[in-house]
Amino acid sequence: MNWVLASVGILLILLGIAIWRFGLVGWLSNVPKGGEIIDKKKAARLGGSYLSLVGICFMAFGYAVGNLPDQTIMLIVACYIPVNMVVLVSYLVVQSKNMRR
């Protein structure tokens, strides 16, 4: 397992859990400081779950780098990038519906 990727994954998971558990929506960069959030718990849950998902992916990449052949890793990364972009855009759309303009 690649320890750098695993460490980043663990850090992102812990950050996501902290945001979700304690409602630290101020730590999210896509939530404006002066804007009004309709539901802070929902915003914290969305941000925390997305960060935890990305952390799990980093840990999976760490495992893949250490144990799988290079062509398999390239295929995984090539599939991960568009899937992550779709998930990111859907997260941002749902989060924007949770804010007043």
C-alpha cells in the first residue's frame, strides 16, 4: 500500500467525519461566509460524506498502487476521473440548492 495516498485518505476521512459530526460548515470552501444556509445539518452531511468518499478512494488508490499492475491502475484512474467529476458536480448542485442567494 502506498502510505502517502493512504495517509491523505485517512486525513480526508477524518476531516469529513469532523465536518459531518460537528456541523463545521465554515470549513467548506463552497459555502460562502456571508451567505445563508437553509439547513446546516444537510450542508455538513453532504460535505462530510463527499470528503469521506474521496478519502476512501484515496485509500483504494494506495492499495491499487502497491498491489496491482500498472495498466490496471491506469484503467482505474481513467474511470475514476469522470465518475468523480459527475459526483462533484452533483454535490455542488445539491449544496447550492441548500443556500439562499
